[in-house]
Amino acid sequence: MLKNSPTLPVARAAVLDQILRSQTRVWRGYGTAAVPSVATGLVALDRLLPGCGWPVGALTEILPVCEGIGELRLLIPALQRIACDQARPVVLIRPPYIPYAPAWARAGLPLHRLVWLQPSTDAEAQWAAEQILRAGIAGAVLLWSTTTADMALRRMQLSAEEGHALCFVFRGPRALRNASPAAVRLALHPATDALRIDVVKARGGHGGSVLCPLRCAA
Amino acid sequence: MLYLCMSFPQLSLDARQPPADEPVAVTDRRGARRWLIGCNSACFSAGVRPGMDATTALALLPSVRLIERSRPREGDALKSLAAWAEQFSSWTCYDAERHLVWLEVYSGLRYFGGVEVVRSRVEHGLAQLGYEACCGVAPTLEAAAVLARIHDAPTIEGSTDLVEALAPLPMAALALQEDVSDAFAGLGLRTIGQVLALPRDSMARRFDPDLVDYLDRLTGRRRDPRKPFRAPAKYRRTFELLGNVETTEGLLFPLRRILGELQGYLIGRDTAVQELHLELVHDGAEPTRLQVRSSRPLRDGLRLFALVRERLERTTLPQPVEAITVTVDVFVPLGDTQLELIEGGQRKDRDWEDLLDTLRARMGDIAVRKLGLQDQHLPEQAWCTVEGKERQPDGTLPDRPLWLLEPRQVTLLPQRMGMPERIESGWWDGEDQQRDYFTAESRDGAKLWLYRDGATGGWFLHGLWA
């Protein structure tokens, strides 16, 4: 109907704009939705994400094409802010390798705020993640999951909403083939001294691709 | 002195914790006669009542489950109740025959804020433990017991008007031998006042001398010789289940009571626990032994119950369970962690530790880890898992990858980058290690942390610069 009325008075357009602005749930295609977030430390990436940062209380899916390309270093600035500035715990659930304490400490994460959970099954890892998110104390949960079940991710998304925490799920690149309930999905590819981040999905943000420069190791 | 007496009219039934939905009755027997002494609500609704003959009950309600009375278990239940009641008083005692537990309340009146407060807290606590009970408060043990047998009896606080207050109460509330009470009824005595009005000398001659002694203790003329109960220094409570329980959920009901009793015991001794042991006895298999731990001292029964429940959820029972034993060997001071005075931040820390305990109980201690540093040269020894808080790193830390791997030998050597870092260790204790660490990039683009072993010349992957 709006389309068919080219002579919409300016005053009415302003009123409509005002109404739309007051509705944070309506995404208008430009800018990013005003949702609570934690800055990623990378301005170019922030611009693409809802709320200009990692969304708080929503699921972020990280899909690196292979392990060891900088997928953790990408999160370190936000995790450091949570552990130091907000003094909230950061939980790693079922990581594929040993979180190497000296490296995490050097990256600025206080070790006493870091908890490493290694349950024996994927189902228990899911359960633990939900418990932690629901309790609302931890500031960030990083879960490595092999699940392909949509329902599991949906439950995580719901728990994340309750917990007001960052919630990252790491999955293999194959998961890209299927849709996901996550608010943000990032596919990660290696690049020369950098990490290429493809924003596959960003609810209330923008699609796009960013190069994240990585400090060359050693 | 002022005593509170709890009487348990349904103890023979309550001590066994029968399920509420199926009719269960406890029977006693003398010779060939077997009659009901306790019935649960499912029995009552079918018209089956205590005092009924076992055969009559079965005729009325064929599905009723009749269980033989067990005096040892009734004794266990009373002992646990006396230990539980120590949270209200340092002086408790019980009578196993008459199913009574007393506690001295006068010394705690100021602390609790009045006798009615103590009374309502006791009644509330007993209801939570799942016991049907009736309370009486009076200056002597026996007078309190009389009041506990009368529903909605008044509290008698002063000892001067004790006889006067007892006088209008029914004679049936007295703890008399059956033949004595029959004789009194034959004499036309209806109230306690009429019994007390009988001449003492002739009463001793005509009836039992113990009767006079009893009435003297009732009115306070003679001191009651009962000794206070002392709960044992180590906590051990065994509960035999009614029939075998095949699922862990079936254990939760009795455990809730046991841990509620434990809470009273802990408050009474002003102490707390960090570790308790659970033994599940099976028929024809080794008992299942479980350990439940918490990171901070606990005395809250519900919190302990939550931990035990999580622990049970990851337990598979090899056989049905016949009995549960809960033991506590080590007690720790509670500290100030559970007082309600603590601030928001501290409360958050406490809630966080509680959550981790829940996770530990469910997934095992080993699944919940905190990281720490060690002063070691070899990378795999420079970290450790710690309990509690870890010191902050003092010096500057070397640049290391975020993921550490178990060293695995690589044959196809990728492109190396940068200068090697030499790490040597162990030449002083015979475990000589010399390694040159390199960063390399795999064909997929992953940044690897590799080393060449000085002794063998072999290449190993040891970390990922994730």
C-alpha cells in the first residue's frame, strides 16, 4: 500500500520513521540492529554484526575450514574484555585440544576465570552448556560440537537468550551446508598472515567478507 | 526447664517411607494374631484402619501390601530424629518403645524468639522430612509427652500451674500399663486430675510402685532420670528400602529425608561437610560406592541433595538396590560462606562454585578443570590443572600456541617460518630433552607448532596457533 502512494506526506513519513526507530526488533536493512554486544576488536567486522559486535544472548556459530587458522585469536579480544572488565568466567566446553594455559594467560585471560569442561559425550557437553548459560554467571561459553541436530542448536540459542552471555559454537565446515538457528554464522578461511571471515548469516547485521590481520606467530 | 516432646503416631509406617500411591500397612503380631498398626492414606480411603485384623484388611482391600513391623528400623529413625533435633537444643533424648523424642527448649528460647517459634520450626521440619508428628511443650518430660498425645494441646510453660493445667486433660493420654488404665476406667476416672487426686500410699500398694514414680515425674515431684542422647561423632545413616529399587530415581525420596536429617545434625554441631559417601547395597553384587564432593563446605540439605541427585544420574545400577548408607567421616567448619550477609559479588562467586560442583557431580571430577601454570621448561609440563584459585603469572610468558597437542610424529614436513626456539630440559635429572621449535604452515593454511627432537632428529607436531 505504501508503494502505491507516491505522494506520502513528508510529515507522515517522519512519523513512520519514528515508530520504526522505536521498535528495536524491526530491522530496516541499513545500519545494524540495536542488540547488546561485545566489540570484536575489529572495526570492519563489528560493522557487519548486529549491535556492532559479538551478540550477547545469542548463538554465534564459528565454522573454520580447518583448525589452527586463528579461530581462537579472533575471539580473544572479546573474551579478554569479559574475563577482565566484566570479571565473568569464560568456559571452554569439549575443546578438541588442550587449552594451553601459558598461551591463554599471555593473551590476557586470567586463568582463574577460565574453566575447561571435558565431558565424555556431546550430549553432556550440550547439557553443561545449557546449565551454564541458564545460570547467567558465565560471560562466554565456547562449545565444540559435532552435533548435526538442529534441535540441539535451537536449545542452545534459547539458553543463550536467558544467560546474557556470548555463546560460540565451533563446528566443522560441513555444517555450512545446513541451515542453522544461530544468530550469526561465520565461515573462516586462512589467508596470508590473516584470517578471512565470511559472514554467512547475521540476524540484524549484514552479510559480507572481512580480512582480519593476524599477528604472525613466533 | 521446658521440654518439647514430639510423638510419632505413625512411626512404624513413616520410618519405612512407603510410596503414597499404593496401599501399604504395617502389621504387628502376637502369637497367631496379626493386626495393623499403621496405614497410609491409600489404605484409609479404602476403609482399612489401624487396629484391624490382617485378614480383614486383605478381605477389604486385596491389593494392600502388608509389611511386618521392624523395631530396629523404628529405632534408627528415632535416633536420626534425635540427632536432627540437636539443631534446636543441646539436650535431646528419645524413647524407642513409645516413639517419642524430647528436646529441652528453655535454654534456647531467647535465641529462637519464643516457644511457639521453636515449636512451629520443629513441626515444619518434621513435615519436610516426611513424618507425621504431634508436639507438646511442658516443664517435665512426661507432661510434654502427655500433651504430645493430645491434638492441639495447649503449651504449659510455668511449672507452678502444671498440675492445674494437666487436671482437665483425658486420662487416656497418660502412659499407663493397659491393666492400670482399665482399672482406672473401671473406677470411673476420666481425667488426669482425678488420677492425681488418688492417695499416693494406697496407689503404690494397689498398683505398681512404678506408677507412683511415673506420676511423680509427670508432675515434677521427682527428677526424670533420662540421660541426654549424644549423636555419634561420625555420621552414618542406613536406610533399608521397601522392596528393591531398580532406578536411581527411586532412591531420591529416601535420600531427601536422609540429607534433611544430616542438615539438622550439622547445624546442631555447628559444622559442615565437603564430602559424603553413598553406599548402595545390592543383592548378589558388590555394593555401589559413590562419593559426592563440593568445593565449599555445605550444610544445606537441599544443596547436598541436588549434588547427590546429579551424581546418581550418571550412575548405572548393576542390580536393584536394597539399602542406602550415607556416611560422613570428615567435618569442616562452615566458615562465613553460607551466611546471608555476603555481598553480591561474593554471592556470584559462590553460585558459580555451586554450579561447577553440580557439573562435577554429573560429569565426574575430572571433567571440570581449571588451568594453572608451572615453572617448567618443557611446554607440556608448563601447565597443570588446579583446584581453587591459581596464582597469577609473575614473569612475562613466552609466545605459545593456544592449543597444545599430544606430540605426534609428522613425516611430511611443511614449510617452516621464522627462527627456531630451542628448549632444553632435564639434563640435570637424566631425562635429557633438546628440542627446536618451529612455526610452520600446513597446506590447508593451519599454523603449526613443530619441534625437532635433538636426540632422534624426528619431527613432532605439538601445538596449533588457533
